Amino acid sequence: MVDTDQMKKVIVIGCPGAGKSTSSRKLVAKTGLPLYYLDMIWHRPDRTTVTREEFDERLSEIISRDEWVLDGNYLRTLPLRLKHCDTVFFFDLPLETCLAGAESRLGKDRVDMPWTENELDEEFRQWIINFPKQQLPIIELLLENYEQNVKIIKFKSHREADEFIESL
């Protein structure tokens, strides 16, 4: 059993469609930690975004708190979040799983996004396809730099994540 007293500031990262938000909700149901979706901070319901300054200000406000779960990649701010977290849930799932996950949420209302996606636009689909080569190496390098100070839990499947959260 994992000591949840040592898990108060958690970041959840990985490819879109990997199941980060679903697992984040399961984690907060188990631990009672407050959950913040970076997509909900960055995006407005009209599909525009806030400024970087607004996003950074809101993020700084959250990470200054004693407890949180932050769901989302946002590579630009990952070093800041790694500096302040105690635990990382890193979803490193196969590309096919991530594409299927992104497609499975089409047409569904989501608490982690301020609008309903009805189609997987080509640009976002390509971003998912490029994730293993363009984003993953940077994430892994950053994680290496923080592994002495942060507990990094890497999941290769939804089942691994579910079993870990259930063990809490």
C-alpha cells in the first residue's frame, strides 16, 4: 500500500488520449486532493485561450497551495510543476491507445475541457502522432533531472494506473 501522506502535490502527464483525466478523477476520488485541469485554465469556452501571463498567474496560484493534482502536459510549464510537485503520474501508453482514447471522447461533454469536441481535427490528430518523437524525449529528459526529488510513477497501461490508484 502506498502512503498517500507523501502524495500531496501530483502532476499527471502523458500523450493526449492516454487517460490522464480519467485517472486524475479516480485519484482524487481516492485521496480527496483538489483537481485542476490545465486545459480548463488555458482554454475558454469560445475556443480562444488566455494569455500566457494569465495562465502562469493561475498556475502559480495553484502550485503555491498545500495540495493539488494538476492534469495536463503544457511542456513550457513542466519544469515549474516538477519543481513544486512530490509525485508524477506519467502515462506512457502506445500511440494506438492514445488515438483511440482521443476518438472515444468525441461528442461527449467533459469536465476537463470547456467545450465538446465532435471531431478529431487533423492538426490535433497529428500532434498525438508526433508526440512520441517530439514531446516524449523532452518529458523523459525533464523527469530524469527531477527523479532525485520527485516520485515518478510510470504507467504503460490503463490497468496499471487503475491498480496503483486502487492500492492507495
